[in-house]
Amino acid sequence: EGTLLETLHFNSILVDPFNVTGNQLRLESRTDFDHFPEHPPNLRVNMPIPITLSATEFTKARIEESLHQDVALVTRMGKTVAILKDVEIYNNRKEEIVTRMFGVIDMGHPYIQNIYMGGDYLLGGEVELLDRIRYNDGLDQWRKTVQELLQEFQEKGADTVYAFQTRNPTHAGHAYLMRSAGENLKRKGYQKPVLWLSPLGGWTKSDDVPLDVRVKQHEEVLNAGLTHPGGLDPETTVMAIWPAPMVYAGPTEVQFHAKSRRCAGASYFVVGRDPAGMKGSPNAVAHPDDDLYDGNHGRYVLQNSPGIGD
């Protein structure tokens, strides 16, 4: 719960990976509201979007009645894929989460609807993954681990990597943006910048293009190569699905998009006109016909966000 609070109120979390202050395991431990360390962790890293797992009253009761500290995480088909260690159960304060993530409570917002559909409790703990996650939907070849991505970047001879996220098919404008970003990096002195074409693989709202359609279109963009105005060079491009959902939180979310790709080897993140944005709310009073977020705000926040690195 403490990590959730840091994410919501600071857009970042405190970590101590080398145990300089004795807090190396703080993210794996239950929240203690009565005792605080004499020396807080010495490093702050960007983390603007909370990653939560909701539970119902029924699930909460079953966990507590079991007297076990760990919880098995299963797929909808009942297959156990991970263990949640030393589980912490706490209230799902939906209004606090929504107002801090989005700055508004609007039940017309698609992801806010998802949050309110969740249970009244949240589960926290260290996740032990038991096996590779497979969806068996024909797209698993594009779901790559961080180690596989780093290996592919190295095999292509990359001296830097820049990522471009998609939640819709790429068009000529996207291709121009990706190509020009590569040329800009060459002017900075890089010899072989490699593009990571990174379609979002998690939940998206109903009127976004489905993942399988997007991936097939991306495959054709790569097959077309540079001879087509909307094509990309397969020799300097790596395509890999990123499994996160889209939450449409504008400037807050675009930091998460960039930071998560940086953790997998990207040094640069390219954003478009309105990163992580969407159309405005019909309940808006001051700007009823405007986009929910100003596109310039996303780029500004990304450029200056603390804890994300240079």
C-alpha cells in the first residue's frame, strides 16, 4: 500500500537497490504505518502509474481463512502462472486512485470505468513468475523478454535504441516521425540507432484497433521497407509487444510508457501529437469540446519528469 501511495502522490517511488540505507527489501515488505526507517532510501525512480490487483470480499475472506502468506495467481483457465509472496490486503480507495491518476472523476472515461468495476480490496506483494506467459493467440513470437530484446538490439549492432509506442496502425505520418527520429540521433553522433516498434499489448478501449490487426499491419510496414513512404527498415527495427494496458492518463501515463521502455533497453522515447490522450468529457464545463489533455503537456512533462533519467 505504501508503494501505491508513493506512485499516486509523487509519481515515483523510493528504492535502495544496493542496500545503502538498509531498505533494499522495502518494496517486498508489507506497509508499516507505525514505524519508518531512520534513513529513507537514497534513490527515487519514476513510477507514475500504479500496477494493482483488485480482489472481492469473497477472495479476501478465502485468503485470510487459509492462514497462508502466499497466494497463487491463475489464468482464467485455472492455470497457475505466478505466486504472490507475503500478500498484503488493503482497501481499494477508488476515488483517491482515480483523482490522482486522472485529475478527474468521470464515469465516461473508459479506464475509470475499469477501476470502479474492480473489487473493494487490493492485493500487494512480491510476484514470483513460474513460467513464461503465453497467450496462444498467434502473437507470442512478438512477446519478447527484456533479455531477448537486449540480445536483438545487440545483434543489430545498435549503439542506441529509441522506442515508438502504437495503439493503432502506423501510417505515413508515424513512419516519418520514426524515420526522422533516427536521423536526428545520427546527427547527435550515433552510428546505428535501432528503432523499437512497440505496440501496446494490454487492454485498450473498444474503438481502438485490436492488437492482432495492428501487429499484422506492422508486419506489412516492415515488409514494405524503405521503398514505401509508409515503410520501415527491417534491418534497423525491432518489433516487440509491450504487455501493459492503456489507461488514457495523458502526461501522467506517457512517463510510464517511457520509463518502462527504458527499463528494457531504450534510451529515447518518441511521442506523437497527443501522447496517451483522448477526447474530452461531455461533463466538462470549461473546455467541453477540447481534448482531455493538452498534447504539449505530455511532451513537456516527459522532457522534465523526475526520476526518469536523461
